[in-house]
Amino acid sequence: MGRGGARNRSGPAPDPKSGRSDRRQYKLSALPAAGYDGETPAFPLPQVRVYIDFSDDGERKRKFDEDATKSRRERELELWAQVWKSPQACAWSMASWRWLSVAMWVRTFVLCESADATAADKNSLHRFADQVGMTPAGLKENGWAIVDDELSAKRSEQTFEDDPDDPRGRFTVIQGAG
């Protein structure tokens, strides 16, 4: 028996191929599989300062680690540029209010790559990934579907031999002539 509710992920997900979805005019927004080729916005979050915790004569101390701070920032900017080439970036580009969530996903992803990540950080990574559509569940939640541009692929596959009106198809190569 289906269950419903107003909260996220409560009840069965709408099926875009069902008659009920047709009546409600529910359609998934198509995102091109080739990805986004527009301009990448500036990373909206400030640099995180990384510290080293250590013990000195039994006293706990912290020291700023400039190299680790620089390294983490470089990785954040690298990942930010990379995700802005994804199909999901097509949707993000039209809704600038999502950029902060995408940036938080990037920051959390980079943190989870390090040994400093906690279980809570890894849980947050999954939540952010769903919010910004970086998981299959997140794509459905946002009403997005990644689709291939089949028309473009067919156009690039088509040759003059396939077109009966193209005069080049009527020529015959004669061996040894010349």
C-alpha cells in the first residue's frame, strides 16, 4: 500500500511514465549528458583555515598549517571547476540560489577525502549530494533526468551514403584508372 505525505521522500516517488503523472503534467527536466559548457562562477565560500592539533608536555595545542590550508583550497577550486562541467550544472546555472549548497557539497567532499573527516561529515556529504542532484536519488528528488542528445548523435553518424539525394552517393570508384 502506498503511503504519502508532504515531506521529502515520503511515499512512492512519482513515475514520469504513469497516467497519473501525465494528468498532473509531471515531467522530469532533461539535463544534457554532455554537461554544462557555460562559465563557472566563482567559488562562493571563504578559505578554510586548517590547524594541526598536537600535545606539548601534556598540554593540547593547535598550530595553523599554511600548506594544508593552501592545499585544501586548491582542491576545493579544482573540484568546483570539475562539477561545473557536469549535467547537473545546467540546472544550477539557472538557479543561483543553489550555488551555496553546491559549494558546501564541494567543501564537504574535500573534507571527506581527508583523514580529518568524521562520520557526521560523511553523512552530511550524502545529504548535500542529494540536495544538489549528484546521486540518482537526488536527480529524482529535483525532478531531473540526464539524457543523451540522440538527434545530435544521429546527425554526426549520418554520411552522404545514407542520403539518396546526395550526388556523391552516385559516384563509383574505378580501380586502375588514371
